[in-house]
Amino acid sequence: MKAYVLMQVEPTKIEEVAEKIRGRGAGGGKCTSVDIVTGPYDIVCLCEGPDLKAISTCVLKCCCVAGVQRTTTCPIM
């Protein structure tokens, strides 16, 4: 299973947050791609794992990084 995680981050911490979540994983899920983007979101991350629970655990681990203000998770169908 895969999900995109759209992140809004404090402006001065975008690169720092991207570096910290790159490759981060938990509960069988892992951030396999982390990109800094422009627009309403600052970072788009692709989380992959065997099931929705693994994705959720991975997303929660990423949300705990200092500087992350808000996330939106979009599971891929």
C-alpha cells in the first residue's frame, strides 16, 4: 500500500524537516520519497507499507518532527 503525505511546514524549517523524514519509517512503513514543492504544501512524501496500519504509523512518526504544522494523507487506491 502507498499514500502521499502533504505537509505544511514552518518556512524556516522546510529543508531540515525534509532531511529528517527522508527514509524514516516505523511499524513496517517507510517514507520512500520526500520532495520539497511549491504551492499550498511545502513537502510531499510517499509512504509505503504492507497495510494501512503501517502507513498510519509511518505518518505519525513523520508528524512528530519539529516544524511540521499540518499534514494531509492521501492513500493511493
